Amino acid sequence: MSIEDYILAFLKTAEEEKVIVTPIRLQKTFFLLEKEKGIDLKLNFEPFFFGPYSEKLTNIMYELGKQGLIVIKHKEVINPLDKFFWGYAETYELGKNVEIIVSEDILSFFRDWIKKDKNEILKYIEEKYPEYFGIGPIQSR
């Protein structure tokens, strides 16, 4: 099964559970898929400010967007204090008429994690894998 199959299954699960998929939710769930399920997708997660990050996963998402298999949405974020534009929040959705091929075991894993609050996921990863937190492009160990 390819990484793309896993991503599409994850987005299908999110759609069914009516959960919005942000880059943080995607990155952390796929980190856990590799670590907790032992599935090596070769995503090469690295420590980052908000926990494990895979540039490869981000690039795959943009490629799937170009192919029309997923929809990448950008919503303006406005600072509530001064009402100035802060930037964009990105979300991912499954494209139309996309076939999903993945085992029930993986779908169950996705269902379990998709239902959790983002902060709960971050706390779990920070406690279990602290070496993946607090590093960014400016810092180094």
C-alpha cells in the first residue's frame, strides 16, 4: 500500500467523522502511524516546534492536490485583537470520487486518533516522544 493510499483513507475517515484536517493533525497522525503501528512510510520525521514534522508528507499533500485527489483549502486568519491579516490556515479534504483501499485495522487506527482533540494528540506525542519537540530552523541541538 502506498503513502497516498494511507492519506486518502485518513481523509475519508475525517470526512466520515466530520473532522477538519489541518497540517498539524495530519503530521501528528502519520507520525503515530509510523511509530505506534510500525508502518515505515519513509516520511523522515524531524523534531520541530510543534512536534514531529515531515517535509516529504507536506510535499506529497501538494502533489495530491495538483492531481485533484485532495482539496487544499486556505482560510484567512485575522488577529482578533487588531483585526489585521495574520496569514492563512490550511485544511485538507478528500477529492470527489476517490477510491479508498486500506485495511480495517488502519481505518480503526485513524478513527481512534481523528476523534481526539489536537491538544490531546500533541500532549501524547510530547510525553511519549519528547525528542521531537522544540527544535526549529533557527535552533539546533
